[in-house]
Amino acid sequence: MDLESPLDSLKGIGDKTRQIFANAGIENLGDLLGYFPRAYEQFQEPRPLAGLEEGELVSIAGCLAEPIANHYLRGRCISTALCTDGAGEVQLTWYNMPYLKNSLRAGVSYIFRGKTKKKGRRLLIEQPAVYSAEQYQALSDSLQPVYSLSKGMTVKMVQKAVRQTLDGMKAGVDYLLESERERYHLCAYDIAIAQMHFPDSASALRIARRRLVFDEFFFFLLQLRYLKEHRKKESNQFRIRPQGTAKRLIAALPYELTGAQKAVWADIERELSGETAMARLVQGDVGSGKTIIAVLALLTVAENGYQGAMMAPTEVLARQHYESIQSLLQKNGIPFQVVLLTGSMTVKQKREAYARMESGEASIIIGTHALIQEKAIYQDLALVITDEQHRFGVRQRENLSQKGSAPHTIVMSATPIPRTLAVILYGDLDISVIHEMPSNRLPVKNCVVGPAYRPKAYAFIEAQVRLGHQAYVICPMVEESDMVDAENVIEYAQILRAALPAEITVDFLHGRMKPSEKNDIMERFLRNDIQVLVSTTVVEVGVNVPNATVMMIENAERFGLAQLHQLRGRVGRGAAQSYCIFLHAADGEQIRERLDILNHSNDGFEIAARDLQLRGPGDLFGVRQSGLMDFKLADIYTDADILQLANEAVDRITEEDPALALPQHAELRSRYRQILKRQSEHLSL
């Protein structure tokens, strides 16, 4: 079965079902097999009712003390009953399930599964699943996949399609030779895919995940290797020499560049006029001053009569870059034209931007992915800068570079990656690090606390808002999940609205919102129309909001330290003192030890290194530790050992067969071409 085959090649997939899957990004059989569960449900031994605490996902065994009572409120049926096991009791509540009154009997033993909540002094479970002892035993100690489902999708629908695809796969087809799999202790690809969807055990799932993480790293690094080989041959077609504009701007700045900024700028200035085209990564903590380095490079290119483009990961950030650069040039009497290009602009606005780019009237172009679309034509593109590189794939970066004739490239990243990993992940680039913070930056004050501190945190946020400031509250989840004991963004926003005075505007932001909705929320937060923003980690790569002074992170133990540090970097950008509250729901010596690192350090690179030392293999059932490179499964921190093995494998294979032309690499060549084709199609959308 060809994995490029459309989904409707499966039996039972008609137009309606195909569209439902397409809404979730599943167009062909390969997409389907790569639609991995977001979590796995584990059914463990039922717990005694007397020992239950608030906020736990539990299974309980007991009888209904009395028949279920149905009440109706505004047309909604609310069913309630009291469950007891003789030693304790819990109230059960169901919504819009009136038939339970006739199907569940008082005095009969059942097993109920759900999340505990407190209402007054009483513990309750809302919408618990119900099982007989036999049904529960069949699920006991197994791993049940939990998928992210778009409208119209069901778990059974996904599982049925996956099983049919797996049945049609040719057994044993693998791009990795058996000798390579043995060398790196990897299972076969078909086994890995099957176990990811239908795991026999937690151990089998870990083995499967290891193989698929290896694959993600392998093909990413393979692309990097070919990009690096291509770049080696590129001579500098744009000999750009300083003519004084950058020097004058540096002298006019209201602050002095740090020693690290000066050193990095000296590297870039030298390479712009060197023998070969520049390809450089500029790494620096949030707030270390990478953007001004980018501006200096863009100005130097412009004064030589060429064009420079900077691509940002979000429209709001692109617009903020555009406005700040334009303001800086106007304030200092620098005449170069700046143009903005984003996807949400009107047809007329885009047409005008395209015309100014193609004619060369615009020397500096700022935008999002719109910069690499077919209609975006440049007159003489000599410099390409990608901001927050981990939000762009290798192909996207390469695609922007191909808009010019071997332009210089600068990649900027605020993600603190230990150098050993950065050398692998950015193998096609030279690396510069801005390791100093500007002297006028006030360090963020940190505290690590438990749930009991939450009312004080709310009061502190209120006090900061009354002083005219703003706050972020970060939660790991978007919607309620039976799998993860984590705060819910949408529900949490409602809780905060009730806890804070009515004049304080609270709103929420998450990754499943439409781009236009996300842009609107961030614009309103930037204007201080929203005082408290409840968000998932989508704000990790966000706009500069100097007025935000509080970052409160719920369930902090569920994030990697490097990601927590990135989130903390959203505050501390203005003149006022800023604060970060790390609130952990789970306890334990290891959790406290990890979070205490953040409590005592604001150095992202030191934190990332300590994080790697502390962490063993990744927690299979926890959240991802970073959003770096946007891999589906892989995480550069938790999977650092696999990353290094994949790098070794790419080295071995490309050294033996640079063109992948040998017969034993036919499957590898085919897979690699499919990946490149899919990425090209995605970029052309």
C-alpha cells in the first residue's frame, strides 16, 4: 500500500469522512499513520474513596447509596447520585444523560472513572465513565490511545482507518538496513507505527517512540547535511562593505551595546564582505539584544544598494518588528524604505508591497511566511534573517534564501540550546552567542510555590494591574482532558474572571484558535485592552509587551526548564520590576530540585545545561519539554541521546553514499523525496 495514496482509497472512507479527516490535516495514508495519539489512558486498580484528594484522575469501585436523581435546569438534565464503598463517599454528577437513572441501580457495584473536584466540603466527580467489573478488568493495565479529535471525528473512526492501513502495509519495508537498526538498537518501522497506535505495553510503546523519534531527527539532519554541502560552494556575490550608517545608529542609541553584541556584530560585518556567503546562527537569551544586531545588518545591506528580508513566526511579531524598525529609522533620519508583508493583509496592500519589493523601492522587507510565497519577488535580495528559527523548518529557511542569488543568512534564536546540541541542530551554520544581558535590565524575581499560594498570587496580580501593569497566566492544556491533571485554559480564564474585580479584563489564547483570532488577542494585550492573558505556550514566541510584569505558570512541573525560562522571558522587558511565579500541582524532591534551578538563575544556557544533566529518558506520558523545531514526537532535551545517534547515522550513510544512489538505499531515497515533496506542497499553500 502506497502511503501517498489518498485517504478515500480505504474501504468505508467516503467524501464526508474524507473531509472530516482533512480538517485534521490528514490527506493521505502517510498522514494517517503519523497522526499519533496525544496521550495514552492507563486503567489502574480502583482507589479507596476515603483517601481521595481534589484534582485527581481516579477509578473508584462502589455502589450507589440511592437511585440516581434527575434535575432539570434551563433545559439541561443534571443527574446526581452518592457513591459509597463503606469507608468513604463521593458525589457523582452527569450532564444530559437522563437514561442513567434507569440503567444504573442502587446497591449494585460499579467502577467509576473521572477527575475529582471539591464543591464546598464535598468531593465530587463530574461526568464519570461507568464500567462493570468485567469491562474494567479487560482494560486494566492496558494503554488506550487518546487522539486529538476535530469536529466529527471519533476514536473508533481513527482506529479503524489506522488498522486497515496497517493491514495493507508491506511487512518489513524499512529505509534503515537491519545492520543499522541493530547498531542503534531500533525496532523496525512497521512495528514502531503499529505499537504507537496500539501498544502492547508501556515498554513496547517506549521502544516504538524511540524509533520514530530517531526518524524525525534523521530526516531533519539529512536535509541539513545537503544544505550545508550546497552552501560550501556558494561564493559571496554581495560584497557588502560598511559605509557608516550602522556606526552612526550605534552612536545614536540611548544605550551602549554589550561586549557580546559588539563581538557578534564584528563577526557579521566581517562576513558580509568575505569570500563566501555568510550562514550564521545568532543565539541569545530573551532580552539579550539580538534584534538590534539584525537591524544593523539590514541597514548595512541597504546602504550598499541591496535588499534584506526578516521573517518572523507570527503576524503580530512581524508587525512589531516593522513598526519598531520604521520608527528607529525615522527618528534617526535614515532614508531607507521598510515594507511589511503578512498573510492577513488585503489584496490591495499585498499588491502594493509586492510592487515596492520587485522595483527595489523597499530596501528592508519584514514579514511572515508570506515572504516565501510565489508572488513575493525581490529585486536584489542580499540578506535573509529568520527570527526564532525553531518555528521554521529547514525547507522554509532554504526557500526564503532561494528568493535571492545565494544571499547571506542570519538565523536568530532565543532558545538556550547547549552548544553540543546546537552544533548538530544548526550543522549548516556558524554559531555566535550573545551571552550578556544589557546592564539596564532588572532581573526577574522568581518564586516556586504550591497550590495553596494561588489566592495570594491572584491578589498580587490584581495589585500589579492596579499599578497599571499586566500579567500572563500559562496553562499546559487547551481543553479538559481526562488524561492530564493540568489546568484548562478556557475554564481557567473563567475562574480568574470570577476571582478578579470586574474592571480587570481577562482573556485567553491557545494554539487551536484561528490566526486572525490570535492576532486580535495579542494586539489587544499589547494595547492593554486585556490586563490578564491566560494562555498556553503559544506566547513563548511572542511580541514584546514591556508593560507585562507578572508571569504565573500553572503546573510548572509539566514543562521543561528551558521552556519555563522562555516563558519567563515574556516579562522583564520594561523599566518596572517583573516577577515570575512557578506554581506546581505535584510535589516531590525531584520536582522541587528542578524548579529551584529557575528560582536561583536567570541564565538560559546554564538552565538548559542543568536540565539536560537532571533529566533521564523523557516522560512518555508528560508534556513535551520544548517546542523546538516543531517535531511531532522528538524533543531535543529529553531525546538528546537519540539526536546524537541520528547525527552519527547520517554521517555514516552520507559518507558512504552521498547521493543515496546505492541499491540498499533505494527505500531511503524514496522516503526522503516524499518528505521534500510534502514540505514543498505545504510551503506553496
